[in-house]
Amino acid sequence: MGWKIHISSDILSSNYLCETIIRYCKINSLNFKILKNSEILLNSLSKKSRQEQLGKFITIYFNSKKSFINNIENIYILIDSKKANGPYIYTDKRYKDSKVIYYRFGAIYPRILLNEFGDPYFYYKKNKILLNSENYYKVFEKDKKLDELFLKYNKYEFKKINKLYKIISILHKSSTGNIYLGEFNNQKIIVKEYRPYTNIDSNNRDSIFFAKNSIKIREKIKNLTAIPKLIDYFWEWENFFIVEEYIEAKKLSNVINHRNCFFKNFNSILYIDTYNYKKFALQIFLQIFLIYQEMRKNKIFHGDFSLENILLNSKNNVYLIDFDHAYFKNEKKKHFTIYGNYSNYKIGLNKNNRDLYSLGCIFVNMFKNKSSYLKNKSSSKKIISDIINDFDFSKNIQKIILNLVIKSKAKLKKVHKILEEELQNMDIFYLLQNKIEFYEKNIKLTTLNKRHTLLFKAITGNLNIQKEENVFDIILKITNNFSINKNFLFSNINFLEKYEKCSIKKIISVSSEKDILLLGCILCFHYLKIKENTNFLKNWIFESFDKIVFFNQSQNHENNIKINHLFYLKMMFLNLYYKIEPKEQVFKYIEIYVDIILQKTVKYNHLYLIRDGLYLKPGLFEGMSGFVLNFNFFPSKIIENNKTKFDQILKCSLIINSNSSSLSNGLAGFALANTILNKNNNTDYLIKIIKEIELMEIKNKNFIYFLNKDKSVYSNDFSFGTLGVLFSLKMILIFIKIELKI
């Protein structure tokens, strides 16, 4: 306890003040202490410094009031005001008009002890002073002349603060300047305070520089709605103030910690939790990325992208704040990011790549909160791989996040497209998984015959046939393996070879319920892009099905050929064989089949539909869906030669025009065929078609069947009932995942 002087200093003034004050103290035998080096001084001027420690470069102690009064005036005269600057020390009083000399009596927080009775006390001039005694207030000495001197030099009447802009409360305290909640024209506002000579970087640029830098940047992007509007900026007393729009929102870091189920009890996580959080987080990240994209268009980098500088309102709209360290792309001045920024974790990061790296860190922190571990390539890959697996992201997402974190690079348009596609696919994945689970639980198994029971087991992945007795069992086994393992063919080639010489009669005798499984098997060969064992595949197609496919076809008989499941099956094999061995003879056969389809395609109510006899056929085996399915396998020359007509048919195939929900001739078949054709780029269509199928559901004694618009009730039948719909949805989910490499 006693009188003391604090000498404040910025970086540039520190050498001069150090030499001047230490020399004076030594000559006058005064006790003092000084900060050890410039690095400690720099930290004392930063945001992380405690407010009561800000700017206290040198402290001088006095034994008496008389010594203090004599020396403070001498020091005031000694210091050249043109060479000395420093931040205002808010725990002390300024001496006259000096920018660096401050004084006070006593400690801010005196050392409190307890006596034998438990009473608190502190020492003053070697005497114990009880906190609740009369002597407590007597120890705090005052000097009337000093107080008058202080008021003379430091009297100021505010012009805007608490007059134009009313201060309601302090939202955040900081040594470099507080953030206040205010009111203006009956509206809430934010008032940000910037104190000179604080938040100094190694170039001696202080809060004022960064405040004006923020204004310059925000004026450039003032039309960006995701940034709080700038209302006013001005000097008040010795500090600079920025007034901006108040956003009723929370920091994204707080929202993430509250909502992310992986930050809570891992064992209690349900699929719905991860789905909802994944969708929420991905939507937020897309908004953040779009803000970054808009800033890049204006050649601006934020410099401090982090969860702390992103706000989220109740409508999940994102706002970006704190542009103090933002900069223009071609700006020559070197910018230093503030302490704690993500980019400080990575050494040697180019200034124009910092935001991209920070975006990668934001994505990681939204799911695992491990951005501080992204220090090298191997740990980054491990953390990002865990996120991809835990939340079932596509490989495309994994690739762009790895590029952000490891290479700090990104093709903006491509990233934007991938993020939007991921969100779209989430909707269809969730819808498909829910419907699949619903149908599996609501099929009345007791009414299924032996064949349909096998089909149900194959579709749901529960079939385990030890001994195959016929072609039907083979198809079931293959399809089952496909349902649960997309790489099954590599381990099942030998299994297929045993049945290479299956009789044609058995295959022809298989009804349409089995044909769709056979087509599923063939599609596996194509979509998994198997290049190995092509000789076996060729022989399997050619030798086993030569009597079906390569028959003598003459032009005179074309009009008599019926478009049915056998017709499409033959065309499928021709297309597959041509891909393996493009012979001219095979190509001619394909042309014949395509000509037959085009001859039987008619325009009906602005739609191009396949018509055979008196019937318009939407079916997977005998109509539009079957054509769409085959279109995937046509040689490119066939497509080029018939492009206009094909485009018309395919365009019509996307129009929901069936009164049936079935796989054989209705919506389920359409959905499957168009998914295979359009890969994963047909989300809206699939959602609409599944909703249409839902409208045809009918519940009877707690089990699900389908009701057509003509009120005819279907059962669990594979071609026309629930089993077919279930199979279609499961195959769609598998095809999309394969295409996205999930």
C-alpha cells in the first residue's frame, strides 16, 4: 500500500522510456520494476491482457507522499511528449496532460489475510488494518491539489455517447475496448469501443488502425446482407467508436456445443440425431461458404474466420462479424492475424489462403472440435476421415475438406455445387431410409407364399442360401449380396461360373418377378465397372443366352414383335455384349430393337409413350421404364443417331404419369429406371415420386398395401405390390450411394 507511478508505453516508445526512467530512478534511488522484454510488453497491450495490467510498462514505488509529489512533477518535465505514447491506464489517474504518466494510491486488490479470530486484514506501513475497522478508509490517502489538477486536464463532456447513442449494458469487457449494448431511435444497437495504443501488432499498428480498416472493408461490402449494417463511427474523448446494427443471435460456437450430439453422450446417439445435426451443420457451413464466396468476388479476405466470429439467429441465418483484420487481395501491407486464429496452427500459410484453411477448421470444429490437431497431413486425414464415417458424408465432401485443410485450396463453384448436392441427397437418403424401414416393418409376412418370402429375405438382406438348386435361387443370392455388399462380384465370380451353362428353358420359365432380379444382377456388372473377368462375362452372356439373343430377325417380322420383358432382356444383353466386344453384327441387332421401340412410340397428351397394340405401356419390362433402363447401355452411336427422339422420350419419362405404385408398370419402376439414368442428379423427381407412392398406400389391419386411383387393392406382390416398391427403394439407395462413392 502506498503511492505509485505507472509509466505507460507502446512498442515504439518503449526504448526511449526505458532508458529515461531507469536512469532517473537510479540517480534518485527509487524502487521500480519493468516488464522483462518487448514480447511481454506486446502481450500486455493485446486483447488477452487483463484490463488492470494494460500498458503498465514501468512501476515506480514511493515511501512517502512528499517523495511521490516531488518526483512525479520531475518525471513529467523529464519526458519528451513527442517521443512517448501509451494506452490509458484505467485503474489510475492521468497526471496533467501526459500520455504516459499515471498514478494512484494503494493496490487494486490488496493482499487480504485472516487473524486468529478469522477477521480479514491487510498490512499498511507494517500495521495490521482490519477491513471492518474505522482505520480502513483512513489509509487511502488523498491529495486535494492532485484531484483539482486531474479535473483541470481531464474534464470532457460526451457528445454522442449516452446522448445520441444510449448505453444500456456492457456485453463484453476487453482491455482494448469494450463492446456495449446500446439504443438508438428505440432500436437496439451495438457500440464497439477502440482504445488507442492497444491491440498492437509487431508493426505497432493499434486498435484505431484496425477499426478504420474494418470501416474501409465494410463500406466495400455494405450490400452483403450477412454482415451487420454500419450505422456510425466517431471519436469520443480519446477513444474511437463504431456503431452497428444489433443482431439478435448467438455465437455459432455456443450453438454447436449445445446441438452437436457427438459432443454429448455418444452412446445415446440416435440416427435421427445425427441426421438432423448433420443437415443443420451442413446448411450453416454452406451459408458461411457463400459469404466467403461473396467476399472473394470483392477481393476481400476476412483474416479471422472462426466459430467465435459467426452469429446464428433463431431462423438459422448466418452473420459474419469482426472485420478488424480483414484485408484486400492485393494489399501490400503485411497483416498479422490475432492470437487464437485457426491459421496460427499452420506454419507458412499464404495470407490469401488463410480463409480457406479456416473454413476447413470451421467444418472440423462443427463436428469434432479438433481443429488444433490439424497440424500435419496424417492427423488431418485421420480426423476428417472419422467425421466422414461418423456422419456418412460422401467422398466428395471428404475431398473438398481435405483440400481446404491440407492444401488450403478450393475451386469455389465446384465446392458450392458439392455442398448443395450433399444437402439434396441428405433429403432423399433420409426419406428412402425411413420408407424402407417402414415397409419392412409393415409387410404381412404370414400371407407371403414361398417365392415371395424368399424375395422379402433377399430384398431385406436376410437371405442365406447354402445350396442353390435353380436359377431363381442364384439370382436371389446375387441380388442379396449386392444389397449388402457393393463389391460382391469380385468374391462371387467363381460362384457364378458354376452356373454358366444354365439351360435357356429355365431362364425363360422364370416369371417377371424374377426377371427384375436378373436385370439387377446385370446392372451390377455394368455399374460396378468390372473390367476383370471380361472373358467370363462375355461367355456367360453369349453362350448362355445365344438362343434368346442372336436369333434370325428379319425386317418383315418387326411389327409382329411384342415389347415385353423378354424383348427388353434381349436388348439388355445385346448392349452389354457390345460394350465387351463391339462387333458390327451386334450393333445391327441393337439398331433393329431401337427401331422397333421408336416405331411404337406415340405422342399422347403432349407425352411420348410406348404403345403396343391397344395399350400405352409405362412398365419396367414392357414400356417407358424399360426403355429408360436400357438407355444406360446403348452405344454412343445409337444415342447420337436418335438424339432428338430419345430426348423427347426421356423428358416425358420424368413426368409422373402412372396410376400405379408398382415396380412392374408404375411409379416404383419409373423411380428405379430414372435413378439409374440420372445418377444422383434427380433428387426433386425422386422425392415427388416417393410422395406420390405414399398417397397410394392403404393400411389394412396394421399392414401396408397399395391402392390405385381406380380403387383396386394390391397385396404384397413383387410385381404389383409392397415387395416391388421396397425393392425399388432399396436399389435406388444403393445406386445413389455407389455413384456418390459413399
